[in-house]
Amino acid sequence: MVEMIYNLLRAITSVVGAEQGFINMWEAIRDFLELGGDVLFLIGFLMIFMWVLIIERVLYFAIIHKQVVKKTVAAWESRSERKSWQAHRVREAMISEVRLQAQKYLGLIQASVALCPLMGLLGTVTGMVGVFEIMSILGSGNARAMADGVSKATVPTMCGMVAALSGLFISYWLQRKAQIEIQLLGEHMTMDH
């Protein structure tokens, strides 16, 4: 699978004329993945999943949410009666529908942020198991043999923390954005007549 992706990307970059730069980049990424172990693939896939959801939410708030709010406010304003108990419940239902759309995927984004460090800790555990395995076979005096396991223990931890931090602030911003937008919608949907 990795070789297929490599060959596809190499063919694309050869058309553009950046083949040597791509090869250097690919070798650096490959060396880094070998340094950290297989858990880095899991962290990478989780981070890509998280950022796809984040980008979807940012695009939603930039483009679609304004249209949803206009449509909801227009539907509310077209009602002839807005003071009764039933109208109040209709208003709450309309706000709840917009809230569901605004908060879509936010739980998955927050779960992904929380899972990234845990995946890093999984890499730490697997790396330390490798260190202990080497120590049991070769003894504790061979530091060079233990260094590979120690790097496989520390690199995934760092990657998990970096992946989590990359999504932490934008996750908080999206949560606040959803809350503020719902509050503003409630203020626009007046119960005046």
C-alpha cells in the first residue's frame, strides 16, 4: 500500500518537475516513521481524520451556517403568531435543529484530540516492551541495542502530543463558535407579536 502511494505521488511530481524534492521528502518521512514504529501510522490516520472534520466544520461555519440561520429566521418571521406556548415550543425546536447542525462532529473532534496522546502512550508502551525484550536477550550492557527501543518509545509520545495540540485550540474555538451562533440565533428569533 505504501509503495503504491509512493509510486503514484512520484509519478505526479515527475510531471510537475519536482521529483527530487519529493524523493527527499519521502525518505525523511519514511525514516521518521521507522524511528517511531508502527504506532505513528495510527496517530497519523487519527490526526488526518481529526483535521478533515475540523476543516469540514470551519467550512460549515464560513459558508453553510449563515444560510441555515437565514432560512430558520425567515421561517420564524413568516409565522403570524409568535407569543403562544405552542409558538414558543416551535421556536425552541427550530433552534434545536440549528444547534444539532452547528455541533455536528464536535464530539468526534474532541474525542480525536483526547485519543492522540493515548495513541502516543501506546507507542511508548510498545517501545518499552521492545527495550525490555532486547535487555532480556542481550543483557542490560548493550546501550546501542536499547537505543532503538527507547526512540520507538519517545517519538510516538511526542507525535501524539503534537497531534493533540494541533487540534486542541481549533476544537475549543469551534465549540465556542457553535455556542455563540446558537445564542445569536435565539436573539434574532424574537417573540414580539
